[in-house]
Amino acid sequence: QVQLVESGGGLVQPGGSLRLSCAASGNLASRYVMGWYRQAPGKQRDLVAATFTGGVTTVADSVKGRFTISRDNAENTVYLQMNSLKPEDTAVYYCNYRPLVQPIDTWGQGTQVTVSS
């Protein structure tokens, strides 16, 4: 079993920045992907960014150039640096862990990000 603990959400003004963290613990696979998804009220949960074992990353077009995902392999922690935040970035952000073999998702509890003046 894998546990995910998220932190870093909050309220920020448009144009501001936040950094989300997600620490994974437990029986981690040797190869896995960790990422961030977000879900706004009444909308589906969408991928924001993900990082694969080995360093490959992917970022959604809607946040490209503003959000950066990074990974500390020693700490099994993934970060999402969010800059130039917009009101449309408001959502609950969920951390996700998925082994590349036997891809069963584990989700964090979610952290609220609100961008408002």
C-alpha cells in the first residue's frame, strides 16, 4: 500500500504563486508516475502535470509555461510550482501515484487552491 500526503494549497490573488507538495510512503514500485490532477466544481478531474521515474515530465497545455512539476526521488516527494495563477486555476488539486506495472491509482486527500482577489 502507498500513502500520499499533500500540502500547500490555499487562497492566493491572481498573478500569485503557490507550491504544492505530495509525499509518498509505503511500498513504492521501482517505476511509477506521480502527478497532479485538479477538479473544479461540476467538472471532471483533469491531469495538470505528471513526472515519470527517470525524469520525463508532462504538463497540460492550459498551464504550460506557468506550472512546473519536479520530483525529489530521495524523499519520494513531488512538487507542483504554480506561478501566474488565474481564477480558472481554482480547483481541488489531487496527487496521484500509479505504478507502471499493475497501474492501480492511489489518490491523495486533495488540497483546495483558490485564486481570487
